[in-house]
Amino acid sequence: MTDQQTPQDPDWLEEFEDLANEELVEGSACDQVHPIIAAWYEEIMTGDPPVSRDAVWQAMQCLTTEVLDDIPQELAAALADLDVDDVLEEWITELLLVGRAFQMALDNGRLDDL
């Protein structure tokens, strides 16, 4: 099993993944995938966030707090005088939402064309 292969992947898939990795030059996969991701991202950003239970929203807010508490000291010092705490908190929560939507899209097959 390769590093990226999951237990659910069939064994015969490994041969094709290896061939694709050999044929693609480094970086070209991102060049091919980027337009699909960019279109998905634009769609997500113009729509509503993923439907979530209240407990999920609360957990994401808690995770936002943990990320803010763990910010590197150099970055915290640079941001301290800018009074951007609320903006930074909203941005981190938005990043978590995008990550959650991305994982949901991967899980439900929305991005299988990658």
C-alpha cells in the first residue's frame, strides 16, 4: 500500500497511481487540478456554509480559539498593534468552514474528477 492509498482503495488501483506519478512531472498535477478547485472554491464562497449541527459550530469556535491561542509569538507581536483580533478570528473560522466543506465534497464524490 502506498503512502496515499487508503485501506478502501482496491489493490489494482496502485498500478495506475504509480504510472500517473511517473508520467506527470512535479507540479503538473496541481496545474491540472487547480481550475477545478478554483471553481469549487468560488462556488462555496458565494453560497451558504455547509449545514451543521449546533455542536459542530460550537466545536469549530472552540478550535478557532485553540488556533488563536497557539499563534506563533512573532505573528502575534506583529498583529498586536493592528487591532485585528475579530477579523483574524472570523478568518480562521472561515478557513475551518472551507476545510470542512472541502472534506465533505471529497467524501461525497463532488470532486472525484480530480
